[in-house]
Amino acid sequence: MVNLIFLFILLVSNPTDIIDNPPGTVKVQENFYADRTEITNLDYREFLYWLKTNYGEDSQEYLLQLPETTLLDSQISKLYDLYFKHPEYNHFPVCLISYEQAISYCTWRTDRVNEHIYLKKNKLNSLPKTINNIPKYCVYRLPSVKEWEKLARIDYEEKTIKKLQKKSITKANCHNIPESGFLEVINETKESIPNKIGIYDLFGNIAEMTSTKGIAKGGSFCNTEEDCYVGNNFDYKQASLWLGFRCVCEKSY
């Protein structure tokens, strides 16, 4: 297996936080954590790199997790390929990922982070070959509809709200354009202003999958700002350029 060390540059935004907060997350309430941002292109490419390295680039394990570019025409597919692979877009939200692929990413992330915590707790440099079951210190998953709405109801700091109002800045990246125009308007994951606990882009930019297949929340660049309110659901049937995801997490350590 590939040495795990390379993973933690991306999985652990601040290694000193790992005992308090699962990597990449902020605490919402007791034993419920949420990602600061949507999963990025770089995050998802790391997942693919691990699969390709461990199973091979011709393996079903790897091929089944590739973004679904067959859904696009050739011109848009080339733009997406640039968006997904070019370093300039590393920290932009990944899109064109199916519900099943998002679930697979959550499972993979859970396994890698649990391995890292196991190594840290036991002061090891590598996993023993004889170990079969790593303890489930934490579990990453998609949020339920109610959990996502709970995150979305957490407002901005009062001074931030006043600043936004004074400058007539909107909270959401919404343009009401077709998804084919994604490259012109999609924003980096930390380009917006975070809410008071440090979560970015719950509204606009790209919509976020929930644990209920076919229901996304928050709206995207395809929608108007009026569409992007807490209680509104956005239906989807397949991977789309306006659709991505973030993880939530529970821990047992």
C-alpha cells in the first residue's frame, strides 16, 4: 500500500486539531462536525490518485470514481477537464460527481483519517501488516437534509452582516445562467465570507448533495439568489456541473 503520509497534507488542514476536530471540519455541536468548504478538485484528485496507485489505472475501483464527463458534449468536456485538472482550480469545488461517487469518497476519507489517527495514537510510522480492523474513531458522510438546514441557519457575525449590507454584497454566488457557463462564474471555495463558525458557501456557487439521493441544498450559480433559501430543495437525477458536496462527521475519540 502507498505510504499514507502524503495524504495528510490535504486531509488535515491543521494537524494539531486532529484530537479536537476531525480533519477539515469545524465543530457545530457536541459530536457533530462539518467541513469548512465543499470538497475541492484537489481533494477529489487525491482520492483518485490513491485508487489508481493502489488498484491500477485500468481497475474498476479507479474507473468507477472518475468524474462523469460522458454526460457532456465535447467542448464542455474540454473546459471541465481544464477545470478539474489545472492547478489554478485546485481549491474550487469539485462537480460532475455522482451521489454514489460522493458516498465512496466519504468512505475512503473515513478509512484514511482513521488510519492516521491510529498511527498517531499508537506512535507508529506505518500500519502493522497483521492489523485487520482499524477502530472507527470518526465517520465522514453526507449530511441529512435537516443537518444541512441546521448548518445553513447559522448566520454571519453581526459586523459581517453590516459590512455586507453597507457594500450591497450578496451572500450567494448566484447568476441564473445555464450550467454550461460554469467556468465563467464558479468561485474558489474560500472566496466568499464564512458564517460565524467558519463554514463557507452554503448558498450559491454549487449546490450540495444530502444523504437523500436526488435532493441537493443551497442552490448554485444556475439559480437566482431568491431561490437559495434554507428550506428549498434542488432535485437532481445525475452528476451535474452545478452539483457538488461537503462532508459532515461524527467521532468516537
